[in-house]
Amino acid sequence: MMLVEPDKDVRLALTTLLENQGWQVAALDNGEALEKILKEATPLAVVCEASLPDKSASNVLEACRRRQVPIVFLGHQTEVQSAVDLVRMGAEDFLEKPFPQARLLKLLDRIAQKHVG
Amino acid sequence: MSERAHVCIIDDDEAVREALRVLLFAEGYQSCQFASADEFLALESEPEVDVILLDIRMPGMDGMELHKELIARKSKIPVIFITGHGDIPLAVAAIQRGAFDFLTKPFENGELMEKIDAAIQRYRETREALEELEELQGRYSSLTARETDVMMKIIAGYSNKKVANTLNISPRTVEIHRSRVMEKMGADSVAVLVRMAGALGIES
């Protein structure tokens, strides 16, 4: 599982949450690093903040789609149009921050099941 | 747009309906308006429109419920949701369910028109693809049982001789069946026939 979140505190909190659920998490703080990793590896899924300083969400989505890696975006209430566009273009989901932790975990379980099964 | 496109507006706010009607008229589109989901569903048959602009919040059945109902009725008309309240979970759910797009008020007229044009374009393509598929299904169902057997073997890559052996008929008979299959299906090569079989969901 790859996590891309520029905010250090949120990144740490999400990493802990996911690791406590038994996921192996590689946490990054920028989109460029994710794109590099996607050239070499195929993670089960990517959880990514929609507003990254270095990469547009649609670029990140495209990089994931090329590798057929499911991606879930996290973002803010003001980004409705961006959420709509990303899901239309193939993102698994777009969760509005703050979201119930259970929602993200359930979503990732579903993605993992789909991926494995 | 080459033909005058027809847009359906479903919104409980009369001022919004009127503003959209005027905008669409000015852009050269026809439109019809409904003040509620129930009013729309009361129609005897689905109206021949190219796109539906649907308000989410309406008294009675709301836009999301109406969208679900349209899906249950196997409607293929693209739906663009229009809402005054940007709500990500709602918007994402609508898109995941198959809505064409989702627009939050206030929006620029140009933005709406772009989405309408994109929806109309996709709907036309969908209809054309469906018509082609129906025509293909018609051709396929005109094959006799024996011709269908022969077609299956052809798309599996069998030679005439091998088809003849497998089906226990003479190579000459296979040739006749084969040419009838190609003629009835309108395929001028095996490659085209294989593509047709793929479109029809037929496995050799």
C-alpha cells in the first residue's frame, strides 16, 4: 500500500491507522516519488491526497492507471468538481477529509478483495 | 451539433428551469422541463431527449432517487446533476452509479454547455454502438444451426478440412456453409468475423 500525503501529521496518523490494520505501508510526501516507484513496483493500492504541491491529481491517477493500480484520493470539501472528474477518470473513490477511519479501511478491504479475487 | 439536441430539465425551482430554458434556446437547443421527479416519471414512455439536467434536492422523490429509478428502468440517457450544495460523497456516489457529470452552482454557462455537449456526444456514440450490435445480433441469429457450428470453428482458427473432419461433413459442404456465414454476417475476412464474434460475446 502506498500513501502520499504532504502533511506530516496526517501522514503519520494514516500510516499508523493502516499499519494497525495489518497493511504494509510505504508513506511518501510527494507525487514525483510515487511516480518513480510506480515505474518499478505495483502496489496493491495507492491512497493519495488530491492536492499535491508537485503533481496534479490527474497526473498521479494516470500513472496509477498505466500500472492498473487502484487509487483512492483524499481531499477537501471545496474540491467537488475535482472529485467528480477523478472518479469519472477511474479513481476508485474520493474521500472528503475528515472522513471516518472505518470508511477508508472498508474501502481498502474491498479493493484488496477485488485485487486478490 | 448537427441536429437540434433536446435537453430535459428536472428542477423544482421555476426560476432555474426558466433560466436554463432561455440559455438552451439561445444556444440552439430544444428543451423540456419538469418540476418534479414524479412529473417526469408520470410520462407514459421515456421522452426522446439527449441529456437530462437533474437537480438533486427536490421535494418528493429527489434527484438521486430518480437517477436510481432511471437506472432500474435501463435508461441510457446521460444525466448531469446540478446542485447548489457541493457534497463530495453525494457527487462521487452519483458518478460511481453512472451519472455523466455533476455540476455545482454557481457555474459558468460555458461550463454547463461543454458538459451538455460532451454528454450528447457520448449518448450518440452509445446509441450508434447499440444499433450496430443489434444489427449484428440480427445477422447472427439468421444463421442456421449448422452455419453457427461452422462459424464457431472458423473463429477458432480451424481450416476447412479440419472443420469437415470435426463436424463429419464434406469439405465442399464446409466451403458452402463458410461462404454463407461470411455473406450473412457481412464479413469479408476471418479477422472481421472474429471481431464480430468478440462484439457478440461469442466464444469459440
